Amino acid sequence: MAKLVPSLDLVRRTVRTEAAYTLSRLQVLERLPGNPVGVAYRRLEDGAVALMARHLPVPSFNTVVGVCEAHAPQLEALAAWYRDAGIKPRFELVPGLCEAKVAAELARLGLFQSSFHASLIGEAAMPTPAGDLPAIERVADAAVLEEFLDAHAAGWQIPDPQGFKANVRGWLGQPGWSLYLARVDGRPAATGILYVHHRVAYCADAATDPAFRRRGLQAALLRQRIADAGAAGSDFVCSGAAYLSTSHRNMERVGMRVQFVRAVWTEGVSAKGSDPSAREES
């Protein structure tokens, strides 16, 4: 880990990679006939982006990411863009990229800091401990993709797994994406996604079927993705998790460490009668 000295360059590259991955996810949905999810986005200066999925209330799909001090004059118009679409504005503020000016403007607009989210970083190709590891494979065809999506939907407890699968089969073959499936006794059990963008490897969405939890599957998937990131020539690996969550702890166990903790700002009770408890945070 000694090579990864904290810097604003690493922070910026991490944030831009996360934003590029989420935008890539939304573009899969945007390509569905008629854009039924209502995907829209606005690219801002310095790699920031405002993301919207009007009919899908996933917090990360309806967020402004990469905000810096230069964006302060645009915040009111961005908040209005979300409100006009019937969505509560959500902004992610990253240490080092924005300071008091942005926070003061968001407070003026009726938003408040409602939660935190950790970003973790690590060396690519960190050593993999010896010992028995679960069987992990990269998804390479449609048949395995169906098993991957079954496990992913089970892990996230998605109420309409068939609808979910119909919407995201476009994940297979997305530029920069690799899908991983862990099995237990041959049965699909856990999933993970690796996204590589401009030599930054992002360990993205992961899930474990509740029937197979507490077996070290996510730690194994992290190690596999980290090793593959190194083989692909990535400069470093990053990921994100709710602070001190199980995911956060798994990342620490495989050698990653906290790079920064972002502040999530959402609409307050006083803003047009909205209720911040109505929106689930990731």
C-alpha cells in the first residue's frame, strides 16, 4: 500500500471512474425501447455529471457526482431539474473537491447532509492468501449470465427478478465491464462486477444470495477482481460502501483502506414539504 499516497489526483480519478460506471449502467437502461426508466443526464465541467432515472428511485441513479467549487452557481438550476421531474435532489460532496461554498449553497436550497459513504482504495494484484477458495468464474455467455442475474437479484432481494433480468441483460459485453459469479457446490451464490476505466479498476456492484452468506464469498470475489485488475494493467483498485458496513469491512480484510468519506446531501423537510426519511440511502 505504500505506493498509494493520498492525493487529489487519486480522488479525482476515483470519482470520475465511479461516475462513468453509473452512467454506463444507466445507458443500458436508456437503450431499452422507449426509455421506460426515464434516463437523463447532464455532463458538467471537470468530469462531474448529474444523473437521473425518473422512474427508478435508486439513489445513485438520481445524484450529482463530482461537484466542485466551480459548480456552485449551477446548483440551483440542477436542484430545479430534479424537482421538476418529481425527484428529490441528491448531491455527493467529496473532501478536497468542494468546500464551504458548495455546502452553503445547498443549505440555502433546502438540502442537508444526511449520510456518509466511504471510498476505499488498494493496490491492484494484491497477494491472494493461500487456502481453499470458492469457485469463481467470469461470465462469458448468455447461459451463465442468467445464473449470474438470478444470484444478483436474490442477493439484492429484487421483488421482480424477471423484469430486472430483462432490463439488464445488456450488462454482458458492456465496454470495460467484467461479470463474476461465485458458486457453492455448483450453485450460483454470489456476484461481483469489475469496471476498468482509464487504468482505474472499480469493484462495483456485488451481492450474495442470503442462502449462501457468511461463507467468505464477497472477500473471494474482491480478491479475484483485484488480481484481474492487476493483470489488466490497472494503476489501482477502488470501491465504495456504506461506512462500517459489511462491505466496508470485507474490503478492509482484503487490504483496501479508506481513501475518503463523501457527504451525501438530500432535500430537507423544509424544502417544499419533502420528507428526507422517504428516500432510502445507499
